[in-house]
Amino acid sequence: MPNIKSAIKRVRISKKKTLQNSMRKSILKTNIKKCKQAIANNEPNAVEALKLAIKTIDKAAAKNIIHKNTAARKKSKLVKALNAALKQQ
């Protein structure tokens, strides 16, 4: 345990930020999973699920939860999957 007042504060802040980041990451994974399931099942709300997933990915990239190139790759993969699913119908 740190003894210096500023170090104690940094530990508190670090715990708080870690919790927030893990929550954001969990939401991100959930939305991506829901989007993939909607695309795989040819559900009519797949486009809305994609929009929500892209929004969540962009927020995560803006908050440095994931790298911007990772965000771009994930978005590209989801859009590509949706386009392939729509083409098969």
C-alpha cells in the first residue's frame, strides 16, 4: 500500500478507471456478439444491431479502450458480414 497521499489517490483513481474500462469493454463485446447473431440468423433488425455495434466500437476507440485500427477492423468485418448476408437473400 502506498504511503504518500498522491499515490493513495492514484490507486483510488486507477481502480475506478479500471472498473469503467471493463464495463465499457463488456458492453462492446455484448453489442458485437448481438450484431453477429442478428446477421447469422438473417434477422430484420440486423442493420440496427450493426449501427449500435459501430457506435459502441467508435466510443471505445475514442476512450482508448481499443486501438483505432482495431476498431476499424472490427467495423469492417461486421459490415462485410452484413453485406454478404444481404447478398445471399
